[in-house]
Amino acid sequence: MAQETEYAIEVDRLTKRYGDLLAVDDMSFSVKKGELFACLGPNGAGKTTTVEVIETIRAPSSGKVMLLGMDVTKKKQEIVRRIGVLPQGFSSFDRITVKETIQYYARLFGGKKPDVNALMALVNLTEKAGERYKNLSGGLQQRLGIAIALVNDPEVVFLDEPTTGLDPKARREVWHVLQGLKAQGKTVLLTTHYMEEAELLADKVAIISRGKIIALDSPGELIEKNAGCSILTLRSADARVPEILRALGFQPVLDPDNDKDIKVPVHQNDDVREILNAVQDAGASCSALDLRRPNLEEVFLKLTGEALHESAPRGGGAS
Amino acid sequence: MNLRVIYANLYVKLISVYREKTAMFFTLAFPIILILVFGTIFMSEDNIGFHLCVQDLDQTKTSQKSVKTLEESGKFKITRVDPTASAARYVQDNKVNLVLVIPKGLEKSLMRRMAFKNYSANAVITYVYDPSSSSVPAKVEILNRVLAGINLEISGSPPFLRPVQKSILTKKYRFIDFFIPGIIAMAVMTLSLFGTVDLDTELRQKGIIRKLCTTPITRTDWILSNMLYQFIIALVATAAMLLVSFAVFQVSLHLNGWLLVFILLDVFAFVGIGMILTRFVKEAQSAAAAANAISFPMMFLSGSFFPIELMPSFLQTFAKMLPLYYVNEGLRSAMIFQDNGAALRDCAVIGIFAAVVFIVGLMATAWKEGQ
């Protein structure tokens, strides 16, 4: 019998080992109902293993995990009916169309028939209803995966790296869908290694590194508590600018999504003045300038001492 | 067991295979091509005509009569070689594998034997042959039989022992009739084994199984739907093979319930083996190689293509340990001899094997990551 609780997920001292490898190390956290909770960390941090234990796919080595008041090691059949899962690297049957795929998963769950058209509309796939899975772009495949995760009208939705490898446009479309889920009051557990994604969508973020949670709070609080500097962004196509900044002792980073944007951590206003003067003296052009507080990426870097790894984009954008 | 879930899985698999028409065509085409090729070869088995070169050095009525007897045996198409030529050179130059040489003095020797009762008088027929040719032994064997008949005729005494062939079957069956049940058993084996291995490894590698683990589908539902799918594919393939066999070769086979029983057991046994293989061999290529390693010896040693009596005794013993042997024997008992007792015995053996393998396969199928 499920216990009534304000928490959708309660993880207590979870440990998961694969032989000698300690994938999840004594992890504890809880997710309130209706909350969008993000597990943030690089590849191999233990995010997926943690989520798969909660989803009942993997058995924990030790510790206790409760989902909607039920022990995940004992109530698999009850739990799977009340959750929706988009696994990492989601894939489906190549020769089955979008609509047939949603209908197939709906049949597996039984019960009340879902409104397949509404689900397709929710993830903006109505026009692709008759398209076979193998012909969909990476972004469309992910959106189909999200639609499938919702066929049973789940109380808790798990999305394991839903935007990994997608191009920026496709990523934003998936974010839009996730915001819709949040608006519906669903509890969402999201794993990602995109800081921007966690910062934009999550109510609460757990920063995970080497199988442990090293920080857990709302994105705003995490930044507030851990911010040590601001970020100056210079937009310049001049290849000399990064060199000029390095010569001044700063550590510029090129934006991977836009190689004209150069980000520089700065500690005081004098730093900004010094940089601008140096760029002007060198005769380099600068088309835009932005000074902002640090984001989760800097927080992550500060807390873990390691940068988040980003894998190569997967497939084209959404249509 | 949830029938709704089993139906949903079955539907997706059947639609997938239907939409992959090339794969479906080749799946069905392979056994049909085997039937057409072997059927065509063995249909004319009774009319095999070897090319035989004969060099008559005697050039008498007796030697010519002997050559005519060889020709009339229906086994040989005779080419006469110039008596002045060297038989060995002829073999080499003309790329033939055997020249039969009738010696000079054949008629004289025969006269001596017949007229003077001189039984030491004889003639030596020489076979000049190329030992590298594989058809020479068969040719020599037929020649020996024909020459034995000529010897007997020349001796003038009627044979004492006279063989008469009496088949236990009321109807005369041809090789193709024995061949088709073996091909059906073999085709169902390969479809079930490779179908399971390919599907399981593909879905596992693509992560579809992981997704299915987060739905209410159970391992039993999944396996039963796979089984049903493989059974339907096996039935379609069997129907296609039988259709071709009846239409092209007018085979004399009895279609009865045993056919369905043996197909079902064949499917169970080899889907079970497939499930065990995919448990231990995770990569698709390795799994396919392992399936090949199992199916190929089974195909050739269990009597699908030729009777196991042609094999050395230790291989015959080994053949009787192979599950496919009992499907072959069972199908032949049912479809040719209509021997229910023998079919039941074979059914019991393959049934026990299928049950054991299937249960092990069921237990071996991982339905949770990390199991």
C-alpha cells in the first residue's frame, strides 16, 4: 500500500555498484510532487544509474528508494503504471509510424485510452503522424519519446538527457514541451548536462559528480551561494581578442554555440575597464558587450573543478 | 499473461516485417531456392547419363555388341575413341575423366572359352581415368555393374540369386518427397533461431528493451509474443515451401496435424536456444556468429539434406543427439509414412528438449538492466 506523502521521490542513502565500480555513492535527496527536479552532471557522474534505480530498471546495491510512497524494489508493476520514462538515447521500432508507436505503448498500459492526437499535438508531431520512426530527425524522435512517456498520464515523468545531441533549435522545442508538463503540475525528474536547461526549467537542481550529490538547491540559490565572479561576454570576430585577454591574465572561453562570443570571468568593475581598454588599444572591434552574474556552469566548475562534457549533436533540427 | 499486451507486440512485429519486404522475400526465398535446386537435381536422378569414352581395339562383332550393351543400359552416352589413339593422351587432351579400353583379341578369347570350354581365357577391360575427377568412382561403379551383367550373359547360365525390390510403402516415393520435410524442419530452425537472435540483440542495442522495462509488459508477455510471431512466420514459410513443392514437383506428402505440432516444437526449441544465446552474447554480430555455429552443423548432420546412414557411425550417434534430427524424423514419419507411433516418439523427444531449452531461455532473458 502506498503511503501518502508530499514527496513524489525519496532517495535515502542509495548506493549502486558494478563490481568494483561505485556508480552511485550514498546518495540522498527527495523530490516534491509537482516539482521539476534536475540532476546535473557530466557523463559518467551517476545520473542515469540513479534515475534507472528509481524507474525500477536497476536494483540498488543498498539504500532505500520510495516512489509515490512505494518501495521501488517491491512494487515494480504498480510503479510503472504511474510513471512515464524517456530513457537516455531513446529509440523505437524503425518501421512503425509516430501514431502507431504511441498507440502501441498505450496498449501496453491499457486502462483509459489516451487521446493520441492530443499527445501528438502536445509535442508538435501532428504533421508527422504517418512518418516512420527511422525517417524522423533526432529532435522529432526525442519529442516522440516524450509523447510516449506521457501515454499513461503519469504522475512522475523521468526524462534522461532529453536534449543531448540536439541542435539549439530542437533543444528549445523540447524545453517548450517540458515547460508545458510543469504547467500541468507533473513531477518531472530531468537529467542533463546542459546548465542552461537546468537553470531555465528546474525548480531544484542536484549537482552530481562521481556518484555523489555535491550541491542541492534551486538554481538561484546555488548561484547566489557559490558565485564568486561575474561573466563578461564580448562579441567579436577578431581572432586577436582571446589572445589580448589571455595576455592580461584572464581566462576567456569561446561559446560552443556561437564562436563569436567570448566569455571572461571577472571579479570587479576595474577588470571590465581594463579589458575594454586593452581591446580598444589593440584596435580590435567588438560588436556587443554583456556583463552578467555567473550561471550554473560556473557554479559547477567551481564546485567540481571539472567542465561539463558535451557530446556531438544528434541529428537535425525539428521541423 | 496479458493478451492485450501480447497482441500489441505481435502487431508491431508483424507490421515491421511486412514493411520490410526485401527481408521478408529473402527469408522465404532461401528455403524455396533450396527446394527448387535440389528438387531439380534429384528429380532426374533416375535418368543420370554419364559421358563415357570407349576405345574398341578389337573392332569385332563381339566388341561392338559390348559397346551397344553399355549404350543400351541407359546410363551412358558413348563417344567412340579412335583405336590408334593413346587412351591416356586422349583423357588429357580432351578433358574427359575416363576411357574404357576394349582389348584386341576380345572375340578370340571369348571363342576359346565358349568353343573349347577354356575357362582360363579372358579379356582385360581397362579403365584409363583421371583420379582427380570426383565423378569417376560413380562411373566406375555403374560400369562394373553393367560389365557384371555382360559376364553373366556370356556365361549362359541363369542367375541363382535374383534380387527383387519391395518397398514398405504402398506408393513409390521419390527423393524430393523425403527432402521436403527436412527442408521445412531446417528452415523453421533457422527462422526461429536467427529471428530471435537478430530481434533481441537489435532491440537491446537500441535500448528498446530498456524502455519496455518501464512499462507494464512482463518478460513472459514479451517472450510469448515473440514465440507467437516466430510461429506465424514459420507457418507462412512452411506454406510457401509446400506450395512450391506441390506445384513444381507434385510431391506426395500427407498434410496433417503433426505438421503443426512439429513446427511449433521446432519454433519453441530454437527460440529457446536463441534466447539463451542473446543472454550470453550481447553484440549483434557475435550473436549471429554463434547462431551460425549452432545451425550449420545441425543443418548438415541431422539428416535435413541427406540420410544420416551415409555418415560414419560416430557422426550418426552424434546426429541422434541433435534436436533437429527428431524434427526431421518426426515430419517424415508423419508426412510420408503416416506412422503416428514413430511421430509420437520423435515428438516426445523434441518436446522434452524444447521445454527444457525454453524454460532455460525464459530464465536467461534479462528483463532488468544489470541482471
